[in-house]
Amino acid sequence: MKKLIIGALVGMVILFVWGFLSWVLLPLHHHSLKYTPQQDDIMSTLNEGMEEEGLFVLPSVVDRDIKLFDKEYKTKSAKLRKEMKGKPYAMIIYGREFVGETPMTFIYSLLFQFFAVFVAGLFLSLAGGSLTSGFQRWWLVMLFPLMITLEAHMVSWNWMMFPWHYIKGMVLDTFVSWALVGVWLAFYFKSR
């Protein structure tokens, strides 16, 4: 257990440092989040029109009182999807008060990263002596970014229509950060 915890702690630091480099120092995400010169007008309209915080898709059908198998809601949604074909849409994450990064933002990030690397280390431990080379151990770790990319980033691109200019940076981040963690774990969990 001690070995798993040490491996996860170092891997957590690697993920955190890469995240800082890719978002703050490197130009990897300079175009991930877009700017519009109309942002003041848009924010004014949002502040006047939004009743609550949340994630909104525009246009959409009123969903305040839907039930589990609400036929009317499903019918209206299907009709709207047909009417929307070829027309503009928006997905908005709206909050009334921006707080920026707080100490808890960093604590949560480190905890998530620790547990992610812990699970990767657990897989390497369970594989034991069957992975005889560093490359085999690294390759096992690289299954993690593959799963993350396919089930999170590509699903967001496919179903939620996240734009490619955003997704490509996230995919690159995922693979580079886990490749670095994989090198560390492959070395650290080498056969005894």
C-alpha cells in the first residue's frame, strides 16, 4: 500500500505540473476557449434573462416539470430537433458570481489526480510480474488516456457538440500527461 501511495503522490504532481504548463505557459489552450467582442452585451442579456445558474442548451423545450416518461416533452423535443437542423445553437454554463480559483479548486484537482494515478498503480500492481518490460507497464498506463478520451472527450464532441478546437487540446493534454505519468509508474513499478 505504501508503494501505491508514493507512486500516486508523485504521479499526482506530474499531472498537476503538466496541467499548469499546458494551460498557463504553453500555447496549447490559447484557442480552447473563444472570445467574442460582444461579450459585455451577451453577459448583460444573460444577467437579465437567467433565473438560475446551470448548463443551458439553446434553444430547448421547457423541462421544469417533466416526468420520467413524459410523452408530450419527448414529442416537443423531437419537433424542436427537426426545426433546429442547420440553425445556430448555444450551450451556456452560467453562474451569477465568478469566484475564480480557490484553495478548494486546487485541493479537489489534486485529490482527483491522486485517485486516478492510484488506480493506474493498482492495475500495475495487480498485473505483477506478467509485465516484464517498462514499455509493457507504460503501455498499460496508456490505456487510461485512451479510455478517458473515448468515453469523455469524444463523447462530449459527438453528443454534446463540443467544438473540435476545444476537444483537441483536451485530448492532447490527456495523452501527454498520462504518457509522463506512465514513464514514472513504469519505472517505479518495475519487476522486483
